[in-house]
Amino acid sequence: MNTSILEIKDLEIYFPQNKFTAVKGISFEMKAGEIVALVGESGSGKSLTASAIIGLAPHTADLKGQITYKGRNLYPDYPRELRGKEISLIPQDTLSSLNPVFKVGDQVYEALDIWDKDLSKIEKKAKVLETFSMTGISDPERCYRAYPHEISGGMRQRAMIAMAIINEPEVLIADEATTALDVTVQALIIKLLKDLKKTILFITHDLGVVAEIADRVIVMRHGEIVENRDVFSLFSKPDSEYTKKLLAEMPKL
């Protein structure tokens, strides 16, 4: 049995200015190589939980509880050397996440250059091109030279995945990584993420995607976990009324 690589215990995210608790003492763990889907409607606390794990929680928020990575407590002083190296994020909005005035390849190169001082410039560019190929980009050189607006949304998503995985992180957080992609590209991205064999926290509101990618599903509502089960059990016999409602709203083929 795989050991836990990431543990969240009694995590609370509170905004004192608004006197609002967005995440209400949640606890869960992730095992090495496991894909865990974090689902729920907008405002349920999914992305805030992810931002806390990668050390990017809003500065206006107060955090309580523990987030432990490989037995190391990440708070109150988040170790910045982990972000992008061992814990990495695939953002939802690739167009705003990529700097429009720099070429795509240069931005991915920079993500590698920050952490890897041993490789030469030629070796680093080669690794970027190799990672582009891994993500299914058919013409890595063209993508490397292109500006973000010159490539499609699906290509930008793959470039962002390349940026997230180029330093071979242990944990990937994919925040709505397949949202707004057409069905064909979505299927390719799902296959790519599964083939990586990484520990992945996959945040989505799309239960159809969850059925394809997840080993386990955590359902959040109003900042609380209402269900935490393996994907087969959740789809065949959900416990909470909220999960039943979400499943009932899935499109029927």
C-alpha cells in the first residue's frame, strides 16, 4: 500500500475582514501516485484549498490546521523551494497565466532554469522540447517560438502542463485543467495526466471527467467535505444528498 505523501488536517481558511470562514476544518490525505478529484460547486472552497497546499493562499486569509508534505509541516513558514519543484500547479486560465510578451518556450525554459543549475542552455532547451513532445505537442519547435496568442487553447494548456511537470514534481495540482477545452483535446489531456503516474489533486466541477481520471473523489460544499470515497463507490452508491444531486445533474447520454 502506498504511503501518504500529502496530509491536510483540520484546515481552516478564514477571512477576518469579511468575518467569513471559507474552508471549515477539512481533513484528507493523498497517497503517492493517487489521483484525487476535488469536486463541488463554485465557492465550495476547492481552489482555496489548492492555493493553501501550494503556498499561494490570499494574504488576507488566516490559516489554521496543518498541511504536511512528506512529513514536513508547510505552515506557518511555507518553504518556497517546494513550489514549482516538488509541488506544482496547472492553472485553469492559460491565456492569463502565460505572459503575452514572451515566447512560450522561453517561459517554460525559465521554470526549468530557476531550479536546475547543472544543465547547459542547450540541454535545457532540449529538455523543454522533449517535455513539449511528452504533452502531445506535435511541433515543439513552433510552439517554443510562438507567443501565447499564436497557439490554440489546447496547445497553451499542454504548454502549461509542460511547465508544471518539467521539474518532475511529486505532486501536481490541476485546477479546472480541462475546462473550456473541446471534447477531443479534453480526452487527450486526461490521458496525459493519467500517464504521468504522479500524485494529482484534480479540481473540477465536471463529474464526467472525474469518472475518467480519478481514483478517489472528495466532494466539498460550503467549505466542508461531505464525501470522501473511491470513485466506483461514489458513483454507484453516494452517501450524501448533495452528491446525489450532483450526479443527477450529469448529462445523460
